[in-house]
Amino acid sequence: MGPGGDDEPGLLLCGVAPPRRWCAPRWSLRRYTSVMTSVAAPPPMRTQSKRDLLELSGLSGGEIREYLDMARGFVPIANRPDAGRSDLRGRVVANLFFEDSTRTRLSFTLAAHRLGATTVDLAGPGSSASKGESLSDTARVVEAMGVDAIVVRAKSAGAARIIAGAVGCPVVNAGDGRHEHPTQGLLDCLTFAEAMGRLESFDLSGLTLGIVGDIVSSRVARSAIAGMTALGARVVCVGPPTMAPGGLSAIAPGVSVTHDFDAVLPGLDGVMMLRIQFERHGEGPASGAAAGGGGSGLTGSLREFRAFYALTEARAAVLRPGAVIMHPGPVNRGLELDPGAADASASLILRQVSRGVAVRMAVLARLLGQGA
Amino acid sequence: MLIRGGRIIDPASGRDEVSDVLVAGGLVQRIGVRLDAPAGTDVFDASGCLVAPGLIDPHVHLREPGHEHKETIASGTEAAVSGGFTGLCCMPNTSPAIDSPEIVRFVYDRARETGLCRVFLVAAGTLGRHGQQVAEIGLLARAGAVAFSDDGDAIADAGVMLKVLRLVAVTGRVFMQHCQDPTLTRGAAMHAGGVATRLGLGGWPREAEEIIIERDVRLVGASGCRYHVQHISSGGSVEIVRGARARGLPVTAEVTPHHLLLTHDACAAYDTNAKVNPPLREAGDIEAIRRAVSDGVITVLGTDHAPHAPHEKAQDFESAPMGMIGLETAFGLYHEALVRSGAIDEPRLIALLTIEPARLCGLDAQGLGTLREGGPADITVIDPALEWTVTPAELAGKSRNTPFMGRRIRGRAVLTLVDGAVMMRRRGARA
């Protein structure tokens, strides 16, 4: 609306009679309006208020507990194909995985099937994504085929939000770049709470979780930090400054950063070991809030990394009784985690995978509007 | 045309008074109170308005040739006159880059055919803007390049930079540096700070800007070339410029509206319209930059008008191109950031938008940037109280990529004269 109060633009451009050195000989209002109407404004971005799960950051402890309460109810049947439910019968969940995944895609597929839904899969290579179609166009096409929810994994941070803004159906972020992986964060909270005997309240106050390794590259770490701290836990980020920059302490209350694993190890109730994500280092991930970019290695050598930050059997022996070992996988045995520690009784790694199905059942059931 | 009863502000001559301006034959004929107009003269009632020399933007991207889907000289100059600008200095990161006298002449021809305001070209300092082989700086200057820059990239190689500065110094032109150390900004998408850490985006640290300015200040000392810091974004950079100016070096700096008003929080929801290079930083940087405008360390304002098409900005944050449009929202935003915040007064704001950029690019020699009898009638009339809301329909340029969409802005040009011709008259704003 122009300042003139009508629907025309409040602007009148006038041509000039003698063409001057720098200006057009004629300029009409008609041309001007046609320029304006030819430009389509991008669709307004939707936010998480639609029924999406894009990130745990910003969710309250109460909201996270609602997911976890529902997931706890699904645990007994999550891994029993004969105990399937029909909550989502007739519904279709589309898995859009623009980036490689094994466990997450299988986990979402199983979760959908356990609830009676069917799934369709679209993977990055060979799909229209590799033919230049944009993320949001691909998502709109998939939605137009009649799916009820979209699960998306993509290489770039914020991709799930773009898709959520483009479609009307619920969207679940299954990992976007280095940003977040919220269902992983929820399953980590569920597993940790269960091991700590907090399964009823999901109140993690008084507990400290160490997250160790390549944190800047890790969407798992960002979701775990958001989820664990919302439930009252403290989180210690451990790694070299290139992987665990001091700025991490500002992303949520209750987060601290240290570069000395051995100093904090005995005080931890759990350690979450992370894989070094070499494939993301070319993108300059260390530059998050650290001293700046640098495309190459974030550590002098793997030998050096192991010396300070691997969970060796010797370090595992220092853990206090009852403390647990977690890893989102895939594990690089002998790098960040020694086989003896990975397979120790304190290790929850396989239970994390198992709880993942229950969590994803809860997320799908909740976003698709069906109670547990 | 007779512009009646406005507050005439011409910082170059120190004039600040309510008066009339009579324009004829492309020239300012008379400035004075209660001027008589010949019969049939178009009279514009400028009471309550500022009457200023035509605004000059030393830093825009009109995208022609090569990226006409984002903007053209026609659409970009249309945005300019809508925003009150009568002169633009266009950066050479077109396709092909403006790095040869032939291309300079071609773009000037296009501007003559399709432009609505004065268009001046900034030529590349190196061939293809690759930062390696020095361009034909002497011939480019002779063809009409008013300044040199590899904008979009810094000349990262210090040896090449020194050669370019020496050659530009001979022409009397200014070198405008896009200050960004590429080795510190690989994979960078936004300011290196808490928001980037939370969003999982690569960070662009202040040091990448400051290191280049520190280095260049030494090279300015060695070459004597006039040197201009484009779109300053860091409080630390301000201190380096302050020191260089205190030592008498010919160093200037410009600031954009967005670096005066927005922080990295604007990126928090992955809004690609807030993705810009250099990135939006933090409140402390804004504070330092406003203070530097206030105390005269920053002397030039430039929008870095950088149009991008909707489908380009609709990509994910890391893939989306950097930049935002600025010509049409600039005046009101500057007024808010600098005048209404108390940093400077209106005459100084007008100086930063007229005579200062004119001097920077040598346009004052053509009588631009000032309002005087007998001079070219490039005049902008601004209603400082006119409020408007930024909407897609309100904008005249070709692209809509601005994080200020939806914002309420106070202060807007209502009349733009270029060489005596009315190129924009805002309907409804004035009788």
C-alpha cells in the first residue's frame, strides 16, 4: 500500500524529454508496474509451530518430557514385529535422505511400520535432487504425491526448516548438516535417563554428561546438549579447542568446555563419545565460534587425538561406578573408542539404537496426531 | 521546477536554511527565499522536507552484464531514484568482470541507454578479479573508471596488492578493498559467534577483516594510494582505521545500513536474507561503528545493494548467495541508526551520503555532491517524517532480498531530480 493510500505503488516515475547522457529517453509507469508484478515473493517461512520436529534447542523440559513419556510407552513393543500397532494405519511416511544414513533411516522405517504406517524412500543419488531441483521443490513434489509426514536428512544446516516451510505436512529433522539431529538427542536422553534410574521423572538434575571429541562437526552433540540441559543435566564438552571451542558454553545454560578429558573423567555420570567427522572438515567446521576457519585437520594427528581424547580401556577404568558409555555411531573402534570400552557392561551403545525405534515411534505418533 | 519551502542542507557549502530552489536547463538556477517562478513552472511544496544534493551510493551491484535475472541497470537505477539516489558506483563483480576498458565502455553505453540516474563504474584491480594479474589500471581510469576494487574478494596476495595500489595511486583514484582474508573464512556462512555455533554454520571471524586492513594500511604507507575500507563490520577494524587516519594516511571507510542495525541474531532462524558478506556481527560492533561515524572516523555510507533472485535465496543457508538489497530502504534506516540514535545530526548524515562519497570517487569535480547555483541539478527531497512499511509491492528494484521486509521505516525520498529531470515523484506524499 503506497503512502497515497491506494493500491498502486506510491511512486511516479517520469521520463524526460531530451534524452540525457545517463538516462533513458522514456520511462513509463506501465513498465514500472510490470517489473513489480513479475517478481514473486518467496513463500513465508513457517516455524516449528506447525507440527514439526526440527531441533531440540528452544524446546522446554516439559515438551521434551512429552516425547520421552510417549517413547517410554513404546519401548516394550518397539523391537517386536509381532506386537505392531495400528495407530498410523493408512498413513505414509516419506524418508528423504539426501545424505547417507544406515541406522537412522532403518530406525525411522521400523518405527513407522510398527505403528502401521507405510514408508517410501528417496535417497540423494539418483533422485531429482541430483538433477538440480531445489530442496523445497523436491519436498513439495513428494508431498503432492500424498504423504502424511516427511523425514529428512540433508547435508546443509537448516535444510529441514526449509522443507518444513515448503510443505503442509509434519516434518522430522533426521539430521541437517552440523545443526541438529533431534530424534538422536531424544533417544540419548531416554537411554541416559533409563540407565540413571530417572525413567519416571526424566529429571536429570545432579547428573553430568561428558560429550567428547569432534563437537563442532556434530549435530548429535547439539541436540544432546539441548535435550540434556533442558532436562536439568550438566554437559561438559571435551576436546581440543578446534573441536570443542569455548563458545559452546554459551549455547545453553549448564554447558561447560574443557580441553582436559582426564581431569573431568572421574566426575562424569556418562560419556558420549563422538566420531571424528573428517568428511565435514573441508567445510571449515572448526570456525564455528573458534578462532577461525582453516580447511584442514582439526588435530595434529590421530595419534595425538587418541592420546588426549580417546576413551581407552585405561580411561574407562577411571569412570565412577555406574557411569555409562554412549556413542551415536558409527563407532570407529580403536580411534575414539577402544573395543574393550565399546563392549563393556557400562556401554549403552546398542541400547541407544534400540531406544531409537521407540523414540521415532513417539515422534511420528505425536506429530501425526495420534496418542500412544 | 521550483522546490519551495524546504530545509536546504548542503554540507559542502555549509548551507542549512529554509529556502527555495529554482531548477531549469538541468542546472540549479537560483537558491533563495520566496523565489518567483516563471509562469508554467512546476512547483513542488517541500515544506517540512529536507532538500539535499542528490544522494550518492559508492557501493552497489547492478548485476549487468551477466546476472540480469537479479537486477539490471534499468531496474537498479529505478530502485536508486526511488530511494533518493542520483549517482551510483557499481562494483565490477559482473560476468564478465569489469576489468577491461572495452567492458567499461560497454557498461557505460548500457547505462546511457537504460539508466535512470548517474552510473559510475568501479573497475577491477586484477584481471577477472582473481587477485593475480594486475589489470590495465591506467586504461581503465582513462575509460572512465572512478575507482578500483575486486569487491566480493580481497586482493589476498600482498605483493599483488602493493602493485595495484602503486598503479592506482598514479591515476589519483581510490582503491576500495573488500576486507576478507580467504584463509580464515573457508566455509564461512555467518559471523563466528554463538549463533553460528548453535546453528552449526561455519563462522567468519572479525580477524579475517582486521588482518587485511592492518596489512593494507602498511601498503598504503608504502604506495601513497588512497584506500577505502568497504562495508566495515568489526569494532576492531574501526580502531585500525582510526589509527591510520590519525597518522595522516589517506584511509576512509564506509558502513552499510545493515551493519548499523542488525546483529547475527537476524540469522537465528536460517533467514538467508540476513546472509551477507561481511556478516552481521554483534551489538558491540554496532556500538563501535556508530561511535566511529559520530567522531568522524567513518565518513562514507554505502548500501552494498546486492540483489539476488528468490530461488537463489530460497536455498539452504550455506548454499544461498550473500547480500541484500539496500537502495530503497537506506535513507530511513540510516536516519534511524545515526540521527535518531543521536550519533550525528541531519546535515552530517547528508554529508555522508553526498559530498563525502563524491569526494571519495572524484565526482565533486563534476559539481556532484553539492547544491550550488550554476551546478548540476541533482537534488533529493526527503520527508524525514514519512513513515512506510517495507513490502514487496513498495520496492521498485527487481529483487526482494532484504531482512528489513515488514519493517516500519521513517524517512523517505519524495522527489528525485537527476540533471534537472524529475526521475521520481512519490505520489500521495506531497501535493
